Amino acid sequence: MRTLFYATNGLGLGHVTRLLAISRALLKQDPAHEVLMLSRCEAGPFPYEDAPFTIRIPGTSRARKSGLSPKSYYQTTQPLLWQTVSSFDPHLLVTDTFPEGPEGELAPIMKWPIRKAFVYRDSRPEVFREEELRPRLAPYQLILVAHDPETVILPPWLRKDPRVRHTGTVSEGSLPDPAQALRHRLGTTGEKTVLITLGGGGDPEVEPVLSVILQKLRDQKVGIFVATGPLSRKIPDGLTAREWFPAWPITPWLPAFDFAVASGGYNTVTELGQAGIPSLLIPFDRDLDDQRKRILEAEKAGWAFSVASRGKTEIEQGIDRLLREGDALKKGPAGGKDRSSGADTAASFLLDLLTGAKTSGVPNTSTTAETKHVMVH
């Protein structure tokens, strides 16, 4: 069997991280399976020995920076995308966040006679609208919700959809080295250490926020480590070599840190919570992702502090509170203990869909009139 994972281009790494985790879990469960990652994400190469074979098409942001017009970009890359799918001839296509891709580039492929699975993470209801998304999801046989059932409220029109399966949070889920060993590798000398992680590195709004955080922390006698993310193309202005920590993935290093100052993205909050790192979470504005909602949920759970905005005074006061009261915060949702990733559950659902296993309860063909008659090879 052959599965194609399609990772889109964006400001962060959520989509590609989830699909990488699921693809690796699928290969572990079925080593004979063939997996191809088709990526428009500019992060890479993927930092895993067991990462799937990947074909990368540069994304729209890279095209803009290179002076390529939208017309030239789409006329050049669309045939590459379709040819890759056609040549690999997958039995299953797995996408994340955008059912037809952010620019509708997958729309023609939705009519192809292959099984399709969509990965959903909590999105703003006003953006994930029924009238737009229901027809785009119609060709899919499986909708994987990357949350535990009790932690997400699905749009009303999606709640009773028989294709929906909750997987739990999808993250790296790897067992880390002991904290003391990691601290030794980082060269810390007993002082408190603070990780600063503000997303994958593709957001231009990060730099002024990072400047405020650095200015506040440098006088606090703490070790500072700034994870810039693989989408960042340069060392941020004002950052010293000692402070720069361009590690990806960051998950295996998390036990080394006492505190974190971070954005509110899906992966960031999930990974910090699972590692049990007391955190100050700062919201960034996204079209689909409601970071403020996620941050408030983390604060309510008792392992993080929040700020309402990215204002200088609020961030400074939040850092003061984190350093003063952070030790009293409880560990994250996993209690600081490793827990299995939802990627394993997602991979099992995908394999069930491919084999037609009755235990999955997932229909093997679309119920739409357009695709109901099509046989899946």
C-alpha cells in the first residue's frame, strides 16, 4: 500500500509536524508500507532518521521573496504537484488543516479515485464555516481530530459526522534524555534556564516581541535559550551566539528547562504541556488558529500563565510573575511524564481505512453523489 502525506506552506510547523509524526508512526506499524511526503513547507531537511522520503516544492512565501510572480509560480508548481501524485499513484492521500490546500491546489485531485483522510485541529468557527468546508470535506472518508474528545468543541455540523475519529494530541511523543544530562549538554551551571520559543520561524511579528522578552530576561540571572525554528532564515537581531538555540525538534530538549516563554500554537502548547514546563504563553493572531483560546485553556489547567496581548508592559509583568511564581505551577496535562502520541492512534485509523477493517467503523467510500460510484484501487 502507498500513502501520500501533503504538508502545506505556512508561518509555522503545525501541519508538517503532525503529518511527519503520523507518517513515522504508520511506518513503524507497517514497515512494508510505502510513504511519500509531498511538502510545500520550507523547513527541512526533516531531522529524523526514519523520516519518509520527501519531495519538496517551494512554497508561496519563498516565491514572493525570490521575485517570482504568482502566475509564474502556479504555472510552474501545479504540474509538479499533480505529476508527483500521479506518478506515486497512492492508495491514500492525507492532508492537514486545508482540505483542498491553502490555494485550492488539491481541488482536481479530490476527484481522483483514491482514499482520502483529513487531519483537523481546533479552528475558529467563524473561519471553518459549514457552507465552505462541508463540500470540500465531502471527498474524504476519514476525519482525524487531533485532540482528546473532552478538550475540543467541534463545529456543530461536524460533531455527528460518522467519519470523525479523535486521536488525542499529535506531537513528537519521544522519550527524552534525563533532565540533568540535557542540562549538562546545554552547558548550564545551576542557574534557572528559560526557553523562548515563538513558533516555527516564519512570522515577521515575532522579532519585536522577542526583543522585549530578551531585554526583560537578561537582567534576571537566568540562562536564556531562544529556539528560532527552522523557518527562520537568519539569527534574530540582538541575539548572541550563546542565546541562540536553533534545535528542531525541540521536544527532546524540553526537560532541561525550568520555564518557557512561548507562543500559543498547537504544537508549542501541546509539547510544553506534555513536558510539564511552567510557561508564560503569548498569543499571536492567526486566521484559523485561536491561540488566545488555547492559552486560556492551558492557564485554566494550572500549568501556564497568560497575557492578553503582546504589549511590552504585559509581557514584562508576565515574565516577572513566571520567575516569581512559576515553581508553584503544577506540571502540564501529562504531569511531566511522557505519554504516547496521538500519531499512533491516527496511524492505526489510516491502516484500518486502507485495509477496510470493520473495527474502524469508517466508510470506505465517499457518500457524495460525485464519488460514490468510484472504486478505490
